[in-house]
Amino acid sequence: MDFEDRIYNIVSSKKKQRKVGFIVLGFLIFAVAMIPTKIVLAKMLPGKSANTFSIYVDTATNSTMNQTKEVVECVANIMRGEKEIKNMEMFLGQGAPLDYAGLVKGSAFKALKNQAEIVINLTDKHHREEPSFMMVHRLRPIVQKSCENLYKGTTVRFVEMPSGPPTFATIVVNLYGKNSLLLRQTSKIVKESLAETEGLVDIDVMQDDVYEKYEIIPNVEKIISSSLSVEQVSNILYLAFKGNVVATKNSVLQQDQIPIYVSLDKETRTLEHGNKEDLELKLSRLKLLNKQGIMVPVKEVIDIHPIVANPTIFKKNMRNMVSVTAECDLVSQVYPLMDARELMITKLEKDFDVERLTGASTYMFDLALVHKVTGEKVLVRWDGEMKVSLDTFRDLGGAFIAALVLMFLLMVVYYKSFALSGIVLVGSFLSIIGVIIGHYITDLIALWLTGVHFYLTATSLIGFISLMGISARSSLLLIDFTKSLIESGIEKNRAIAISTATRAKPILLTAVAIILGSLLLATDPIFGGLGIALIFGSIASTLVSLFYIPVLMAKTEAICPANGAVKCEEGEGINEAHMDVDAIAPEVHHGNPIPVD
């Protein structure tokens, strides 16, 4: 039995039509269900292997440069054991030269003694078995366990080159409110929630630590009674802790005078424990000669006041803001977000009345908090790559719906039939079966070969939208050819079978061309989703065009001539019983006359 007869048997039997319909519906439900059940995982863009990555080191706000350097050396010692690392550069108290990631992560603004960056340069990715994102995944827990415990408040974050648009972090939670103390307390709850969520790493709160420091104020009365001057006391205090200009030097090579700067050595200036007792001991050892020739300890003429350091106030859109950031460790940012949000709400409900904001003017995951005791308000707003991902999928989904609607309207204008336009639309949409199942198959292969998931990405959706035109073209070929055969006098079901068999070869050749052209794309780390969508989507689109579209055409009378000149019912559509294919459509000659009832 040739292909034409097989199609004729399917479209002529209502039982077989239902069977094909149930098979297609089953595959559609199975494919779509893979997304919410996490069988196929969605992500903005997959991880990209690069030849470099950076490590950001942030110690406590009141840390010294030596403490920051000690943490950096700890990280560097671990990195030296990696054979794939060619070299590394360390930047203390400043950010590294700007790269793609550093543009939005604030590297250019780093200028504090508690900040440092390490740039790691790797061997070429084409000659290295382990991709850079797998190396980061392996080294992160080792480095953090060894180096973050050196000093309290230290965070070590691994920053990879983004494969798409650079963002401040994968997940960013911005807290807005008027009360800085309440924002600080709320940020701790948010940080705890993110830290307890599986798959999230490098959690950091973007705010200064609150710590106690000491203000040294010269006591004018004591200075005068000790026969000293305020200038003497101020100069020795600067000399002891910061350094002071004691003279100038003239040079013929420079117009301005060159200041001679004198300070105590680093060891003398450093307090061992940083407490008030150490400070008083140091000041008692510094002595000044008064007018009577007596050495007076500096401690006797100053007052020491413990004060709380003023943290930096961050603002956005004229509102106080605290940001909590997190990165995803080989997982999509969408799924940890949902878990973290629910855990966060549970924790926040102890102190706040929590309202989930769903209005058009707010982002879909935002939370409005009202403190149960004070009534003060805090807005929790999500940002980062996670928001970009959701916005991208939303926009691509909107573009897909808009394309379907526009295509439907064009088909209505062309065919003047909603039924035929709906057939074209269904044929285009059902390619999603191949797109999703293709990602599932590729994910299984990727896990087996590399141990890394293959995600349904934004480029996958672009491939799916691109398939709509190809799928619509196949349906249009079948519908137009079938209509011309029916108008020539061939019975509807036989015309559907002939057109499907005749157009099967060009439809298959088109699919093969797309598949072969997409094989190279499928191996790309960024556009792999586009390639897989085109390959498996073309396969699904071809099967739908050759088996399901004929069934849909057989079920509608819209494919028949509108003027009723040629009857379309089975067994009544032939004007002359001896009419053969050559007389009706020479281009579809099969060598035998068309059987007529």
C-alpha cells in the first residue's frame, strides 16, 4: 500500500481520524506538561564556558588592608593548585579593569580597603575538558569554606562572564523603605531565606556593616593646663594614625613644592585587637614635650568617645534601598525563586503583614510589607537576571500570540474561511510538541555526557516562533492543492490523499534542509536551544502536516468550492467516471486512473 492509499484510508474512516486526533492530543498534553513538572527546565540562557572568570572578595567594612590581603592570598593559594589556570591577577582595594561582567557589577567604584578582585585566566576552552562554569561549581565550596572563615563578615563570590545581557546578579531582591534600621533587619531575613534555598549561592547584602569606632577629641582645657598647644596634639595624632606633612622640597623638575610625608610604620600604627584598651595603651606611649620641658602622655590631654559608624545610604528613585543578591549554581533561576519567595513570606509573616502585589503597575512577584507593631512599610521588589528572564519569556510569548493572531487574520482574508485558517494555525502551533520533546531528549543526552542540564531557553522560543512560518507553508501547500483537485472534479477524501502524497516530498526535503542547517547551531552553547527547536520542531511539523492536517481537512466542508458547482460529498464528486489523473492534474500522474465509485 503506497502513501496515498494510507492517507486515503485514514481520512475516509472516522475511527482512524479519531485515533490520529487522540495521538496528537496525547503528545501535546505530554509535551506541555513537561514544563510545570520540571521534566524540561527553562532558563534565560545556559552557562557558557569562557577563558576567564573573576573572584570578588569583600571583608567586613572595618577590616584592614592586611586582613583583606590575607583572604585574597588564601584564595590564590587554592587556585595555584589548578593545572588549568594559566595565571591570575590580584587587585587590592580596587576593582579589576572593566570587563563585560564588571560593567554592571560596580567594579569601577571599588576603592575601599575591604574590597578586592582576583581575575583568573584559564587555558583555552577548546583544549580544556572541564568548562569554566563546572570549574566554578567545583571550586566555590572549597574556597568559601577555607577563606570566608578567616574573618567574620567575609564574602567570596565567583563571577562568570555572562552568556547574555549582563546584570547586577542572577537574583536581586531590592528592599525599599524609610527606616534604615528596619531595612537592615528585613534584609537579614531575606538573606536567610535565600541561603536556605537549594541551588542559590554567593548570597550577599549590599550594605555596610555597622561597627563601633572611636573618636579622639583633643581636650582644650587639659591641653592648656599641660602647657601644650592644640596644634601639637593634632600633629602627633595625625602622625600616629594617618601620617602628616612635616616639610616640603623644591625641585627644578616640578613647579610645585613636593611635600615630605612622615608616618609611623604599619606595625606601630596597627592596633592588635582594635578595642579601646589597645587605643589607650598606644596613646599613653605617645608623649609631647611641653614648655616646662616635661613629657606629657597624649592620653592625658584627649577624650575617647565610642561611636557607631555611619553606614553608606543607598538610594534608587529617591528612596532608601538595600539590595540582597544571589547566584544560581547550575540551576535555572526561575525555580529557586519560587521556593525562596514562599520561604521568605513564611519568615516575614512573623513581623509583617504581607501582601502579594499583582497589579498592572507592579512586578508579579513583589511584596508589600507592613510592620505589625510600628506600621512602617517596606516594599520587596525582585530584579536581576531572573527578572530579565521572566520578562523575556513574557515578551516572546506575547510575540508568539501576536504572530498567531496576525497569521490567522491573513489566512481569513486569503481563504475567507475561519475553518481553513484555524487548520493552518493548529498546524503551526503543534510544532511545540517537537520543540519540548526535543529538549527533553537532548537533556537526557547532555546529562549522560556532561552531567549538565540542557535548558529550554529564550533562543529555543525564538526557534519555535521561526517554525511557525515553515509549518504554515506546509499546510498552505496541502490546502491549496486539495482545493484545486476538488474543483477539477475529484472527490474530497481522494483529493486530500493525492495532495498529501504529492506534496510529501517537498515538505520532507524542506524539513531535511532545516535539520541539516541547524545541526551546527545545536552544538553552540548559547544558540543550542534554537538549533534543537528547529530540528525537532521541523520533525513534528512534518508529521503533523502529513498526517493530522489531512484529517482536519477531511472534517471540514470549507475546503469545498463555495459556489457549489462541484459536489464534495464522498462518492459524488466526479463528473465523469472515466476521468483519470492526467485529465485532471497532469502534474500528479501516478500511472493509474483514479478509482471512482
